[in-house]
Amino acid sequence: MSGLIIKGGKHKLIGEISLPGDKSISHRSVMLGALAEGTTTVKNILFSKDVIRTIEAFRNMGVDIKESENLLRIEGVGLKGLKKPKEEIDCGNSGTTARLLAGILVGQNFSTTMIGDESLSNRPMDRIIIPLSKMGGLIKGREDKYLPLEIQGIEGKLKGIEYTLPVASAQVKSSILLASLYSESPTRIMEGKPTRDHTERMLTYFGCPVQNINGNIFIKPPAFLKAQDIYVPGDISSAAYFMVAASIVKGSNITIKNVGINPTRTGIIQVLKEMGADINIFNKRALNNEPFADIEIKYSPLKGIIISGDIIATLIDEIPIIAVAATLAEGRTIIRDAQELKYKESNRIAVMVRELNKMGAFVRELPDGMIIEGKATLKGGILNSYKDHRIAMALSIAALRAEGESIIKDHECVNISYPGFFNALYNLFS
């Protein structure tokens, strides 16, 4: 049986690590850098498979992008400088690339086709097709819902809209905001639950102020965007695996440097603290309109809690690893309002229930979440990642506390968001 082998109960985690750049911010820095006037330099960018898809998409449209180690130099072409791609834009597995780029493409003066892999081709795109069509965009998908997307740009003809987000989705919100760069009038987006606001922050940093007044987001189309230098903070979604690992493995004590602590992303910290985790946040500062800090985490017994409501949107990607923590906590954990997990790279609710129960946990699936009975004795086994990077990383952390040996199938999928994940984990073993 091929796969990554992890032996449980062998190591505590000690030391200090720095994480690769935040995936969401990395995508957006490429997009806005390409649309700006001048040279944008991006430091600590994440060179994962998903972000590389975004880079290649803009190279395909004539943008000069040079890379070295974790540095990217983008020669912006301005809002109207993109060229018709020579071939289809392949988004691979990246929903961020597909949904955000669609917002940009509807405002161009050329037609484009976007494709993706099997997983992405079965993720819903009607959630962006509907608002972009309301703006006047000409965009068609398979069954009006899925990739491939055929987009006919209508430069100069998009109009601003007022739109209430039917689901809490930063990708949908960002797609509309990026299309609004090409509209003839302002746009207002009503957001019922707060979602990550990296697009709003970065647009403002590039010279297009975006206002959020009590969940009402306003944007006026700018004359141009001005190139900026960007430092991408460490990805808090990646930090979450190490935070949970240190919390559940006795004797652990780690410090994670330069982590983004954007308040729309710190639900994981709030939840772990409520569960009893020993977390210290220090050395707070800010660069390019984004806050970040260092985080120290020590082992501490955890307790079950209820997780639901508005906080879900601030930790949607972290729920698989929170579920791992909950299996070892004292008492019951209930996760609700997380139905969006069904539409990720896998159905993360069903998958985590299936794989954790395989390890000896007691997890029951709900239509919008799960109920987890804590204090389980986890046992190693053959675990299926379903080629979902967040599932692979979460199960790897669970395996650290399992009795015996675990095999993580298709563990290479972590390259989608964190190519060096396993090396970073091994380097903390003590």
C-alpha cells in the first residue's frame, strides 16, 4: 500500500517555524499586481499548485511575471492591458483562481474559456455566474452551473449592482468586487455573515478604496490601480494544523512566526482558546494593510464546545483539523452551519466523519456539520485523503495521537496549499 507512513505516539513537537505565505493573499497579490500600473513585488508568496495556476493564467494573458525562491515580480499591464489568452485557462484544482478570475474576465474585450480538473469541474459556479450576469456579463457554464466556463468579455458595458450574498463566500464577494473594477457605476454587496476581507484590504492598498459599513460593502470603479510592494503573512489556515498538533500532543511547545491574524480569519484561535488551548499571541504588527503576529502554543487538555453561527465563516477551512482536536477533547463538540464544507475539494463533512470513525472516533454526520464525542482512543489505519489537501493534513495530525501506524493515501495533494508541510512537521519532532 503506497502512501505516507506516520507512527503515532512517538514524538512531541518542539521548536519554531515560519510558514509559507497565505494562499488567499498570494492569489490576490498576483491578480491585482497584474492589473496595476507599474511593478509589484510580492515577498513570501506561496508557490503552491493553486497559486501557480493563477500565475500561469496571467502569463497566458500577456503579463510578465518573474519568480525567484519566494519572491515574485509582476510587471502590471493596467486594467485594460490583458490580452486574449492563446489557449484555455486551466484552473486545475483552484476554486479561487476560477471564481475570482471570472470576475476579471467578464470586463475584458476578448473571449475566454476556463477549465479545471475533475474535482473543480464538479464544484458549483452558478454562485458567481448569477451575480456576474446581473452585471451584464456574458458567462456560460456546463448545465449553467459547472466548468468549463465560456466568458465573452464586454469591456465598457458592465454595470454596478446591489447584491445580497446568498451564501457566506469570500470567493463570490471577491468575484463581484473584481468585476466592479470594470463597471460603469458603483456596486453594493450585502454580506449577511462576515467573510475574509483580503480583497477589500488589497484593493484599498492598490488605490481603490472599499468601504464596509455594517456588512454593506461599497466599491466605485477606479481609473487605475497603482502597483505596490507586498509581504504575504504566513497562512493561518496552515498554522491551524500545528496549533492543534501542539495542543493535543503532550509535552509540545512551538512558536509560529509571522502569521496573518486578519480578524476575518482568526476564528480558529478563538475556538481553540475556548476549548482550553494554551495560546499566546505576541509581536503584533501590520504590513500592506494586513495584521500579523507570532503565536506560541503549548500542550493543554481540551474540552468540547459548540461551534456555529457567524464564526463558521472565519474558520471554514479549519473545520477538518478542529474535528481532530474534538475527538481528543473532554466532552462533546457540536459543529453546525458548516454546509459549505460539502462543496470544497471533497465533501469535508462526510469525509472527516468517515475517516475519523475509521480511527476509532465517535463522530456523527449532520446535514450542516457533525457531532463529535471526545476522549476517543485513536488507532492507526489506512486513511484516505480523497486527494483533498486539508483532509490529508488533518488526518496526519490525528495520526500523531493514534496507536500504531497510519498510512495517508494520496498525501501529495498537500502541494495544493502547503508543499513543505510534512518537512515542517518532521522538523518539529523531538
